[in-house]
Amino acid sequence: MPTEAEVQAANDYMKETMGFTPRMFQTINTVATEPGRTFADFYASIFGDGAISKKMKELMFMSIGVAYCSPRCIIHVIPAINAGATGEEIFEAASIGMIAAGFVPNGTGIPYAFEYAVKCMDIAAKFNAGEEWEYLPPPQWNRGVF
């Protein structure tokens, strides 16, 4: 098992490399840190600036999260902000996702996606204000259980 310092180093590496540390890796890193570091490197290779900017890629992924009503995907609002996304850009990307939800086969549709679009705006406002924010209630289990 990794030490507390090793877990913190892995979490910090992910935050530096990706712009955030996914909750699942905050847990995985307590058991093994290498998968988190490897995933962060993979993520950076996909989401880094290229023909499409990192900011746009993060906004696109957040929009997909809205369209599919995925709380774990709307977290991409945070790295989008860190990459320079404005409130207006977040709103527009979330709105596109909301409309796209009407075209997701067997999806929940626009009325439910609207709630995810609003949640993106809520997360962004709280993050920008330095307040506590949450995209999904924490799991009801802990490391000692599994």
C-alpha cells in the first residue's frame, strides 16, 4: 500500500497534469499510485492543446456529459475553467449538450439534461468563487470496506 505522501504525490501529479483529480483516482491512488499517473499521462496526450485547444476539448466533453446526463463527465467544467473557459463559454457548451440530449438514442431527453446544464453553471460559479462544490454525492463506502 502506498504511503500517505505517495498518495498525495499521485493526486498532485494528476491535478497538475489533468487540471483535476477524478474522485475514482483519489480512491485508486490509495491502493496503487501507478494507474493514476499513467492515466494522467494518457489524458494529457488526448486533452492537451493540438489542432483543437484544451479548453475546447474540455468544453466538448462537459457538453457530452450534459447530453448523456453523466455527473462524472460534467466535472470537465473544472479543467475547462483552468484552461481559460469563461462563464459564457460554459453556458453555451452546456446548452449545446442540453439540446443534444434530445437526440441521444434512448436518452433521458432535454428536460433532464437541463438539470445537468444548470449543475455545470453551479459548479463553475462555486469553483470561481473559491467555494466548496460537488458534482455527485460521495460514495457510501470507504477504502476499508472493499
